[in-house]
Amino acid sequence: MTHEFQPRKVNAGTVNQINRNGYQLRLENSPEKNYSLAQIDDYMHLPRHKFPHTSPVKLTLEAKLSYKYTSGTWGFGLWNDPFGIGFGAGGVSRLLPVLPNAAWFFFGSKENFLSLRDDQPAWGFHVKTYRSPLLPSFTSLFALPLIPLFFWRLTGRLIRKLGRLFVKEDGEKLDVEVEVWHKYCLYLKESWASFLVDDTLLFKTSTVPRGRLGIVIWIDNQYFCFDKSGKLDYGYLDVSDQQLMEIRSLLVQKESLDVKEN
């Protein structure tokens, strides 16, 4: 089915639509360490209760990256834009932060560590799902006094452990040559999520996101690290050469479909 996506561009990021189902997301050289983003999505400026998707939904696309190891993060999938203000879209979104609910293909450079668990992939190319309670967004305001505690390693380790009680996650590293074209498919149902590459099932989990979700496809130069030592760090990386994500055959299907499990 035809689906409407909107481009988001910040600083050195550019988005070019090649045809109805094809895009080029590009980061130009950016040595100033400013945040740069190239993104398409279908939810920006919507309140979370109006995000477009609930299960079942199937996202299929073909993708190719210019480099195996890029500076920052890139990926595609569904999420609830949990960070809202100033994090996920360069300050465009005005939503208050909430706990994460997501299912996606994700790459993070080695500066990233995006897992509350020590046995889950936290950087590199992997698939990941997050499942969290649907708390009202205003409850995040009560956590503001706790922010300084995140920057002390002792309390940071404790917060990571406590976070696992609320945020459930499941994932797996992928060994895929992202510099050549591959077909990626994410199929999300109420009780499970499946991730396929070139029509081969690579990962299936019962840890599925809650609530309404939006589709996001992006490449940026951001990193975020909250590792097992309790270290919290974030920032923007130099893009010394042009980084490009090419997308074609982008398809969103909302009807119930069977998944071929090889």
C-alpha cells in the first residue's frame, strides 16, 4: 500500500526521494561535531496516542549503506519516539520522554552502548525490541531531580539494574554485509515479532512493543553510552566522509499476513 513519509533534515543531513518507494539519506562531511540527521518517518508532530501503527504491521524494504562502520547510528523499524524533546529528531519533536517501546534493525558505532542488560547487543548491527509500561508522559517530570544521579557511576549501575524491571528487551547481533543490497523485513504481531533478511528468518521474539508506534528510517552522527560500569556519555561524532543510506522497495502492510520461516 502507498504510505506517506515526511523527510527530517538537521544540519549536514539531506533526504532525496528517488521515486515513490525509494530514498537516499545522506550525511555530508561534518567536522564541527554538530548533530546531523537524515530521516523519514510517518509520526512527527503527532501526539503519541495518534501514532499510525498497531499490530499487525509489516515493514519491508531494501537497503544499502556506503560503509560497514559509520559514525553514529542508523536503522529502520517502529518505535514510540520515547526521548521526545531534542534527542531523536534534533529538537523537532516536543513530546515529553516516556519509556521505550520499539522493534527495529539498528546499527550503533562502537561509541554507543544502548542496552540495560549485559547479555544483549548494545552496538554494532543488530535487531532489538523494547517493551515497557505505557505510563503517562507527564510522569517523566517526576524523574527530573534524578538526572544528576545518572552521571555518577555507582548510582548509574543501580539505575541500570532498576531499569530492567520496567524495560524488557530482546535482540541479536547480525552478520550482514550492509554495503550491498539486502531485503529486510520486520513483521510485528500482538504476541511476537519476526526479523527477516533476504526472506530468511533470523530472529523471532515474544518481547514486543506496547502501544501505538511510528515508522522511522534514519542515519545520524549521534552516540549514547550507558554501559555496565554505570558510565553515561553522549554526543556527536565527526563525519569525515559522506555517509549514505539508500532505500528502495519500501512497503508498509497493515493487513494480517503469513511469514515464511526458513
